[in-house]
Amino acid sequence: MPEWLNIGFFGLTLFFMLVGLFGLLVPFFPGVELIWVTGLVYGLVNGFGTLGSWMFALITLVGVTATVSDNILMMAGARQKGAAWKSLLLGLLGGMVGTILIPPWGGLIGAPLAVFLFEYYRLRDWKQAWTALRGLAVGWLTGVAVRFLLAAAMIGLWLIWSLNS
């Protein structure tokens, strides 16, 4: 590939990865997946080589971790504030149903609403239900931050790969 085309492809790859990174600030935007697919396309076009194979394997591992981290941290935050496992499962279900009925924002309404309502039904105490909901929100915000940092790490791994091959 001519050098000017190689530089252009590098820039285009970096652009799409940054779109993926900052797209994570929008709920339900598949930013981690966009970064991963962009890295895959980069490897398929330029070749992986030994370093690229290792870096892409690490990018994949970090990407999987980022993808599941927000759900785990959201649940952990709610559990820490006293939410029952059943509430969390209903919250996941509420999030999925909300996303299907009112895409893409319905999940942001359905999950917390399901947790809050079930916790109130279970405990008959608005204050404890609200505490569980706050824990869910803190866990979700922590998850967003962790996912953003892990997505930035994916881009860093790609930069190590691309600048050293």
C-alpha cells in the first residue's frame, strides 16, 4: 500500500475508533463494538503479523470486559444498597422490554423503574426502594466510566500495534 494511502487508512481507523469512544457517552451506542470491528478491519487490510495478533487478542479481551462491566457494576451498586437479586433480574428484563418498546431510551426508563417498583412491592418502603435505585444509578455511572476507560485502552493497544508494525 502506498505511504499516503497507509497514512489515510491510519487516520480513518483512528477516526472511527474515536467515534466509538465518544459514542459511549450516548446510551446504547455500540462504541466498544465499533472500536473492535474497526481494529478487525485494520488487521484484515494491513495484516495482523505477530504483534498485531497479540494486540488484537488483548483488544478483544478488553472489549469483552468493557461490554459486561457496566451491567455487573450496575447490579453491584444496587445490591450494595440492598436490592434483591429478583429486583435486578426484573431490572434487566425491564431494560430489555423498554429498549424494544421505546428504542433507544426505553431501557434507561424500564430498568430503574422495574427495580424501584419491585423493591417497593417487596419492602413496602419508598425510602428503601429509592436507596436501591440510587445504588443502581451509581453503579451504572461507574460502569460507564469503566467502559470508557477500557475502550480508551483498546485504542491504546491498537496504537501500539499500528505504530510498531
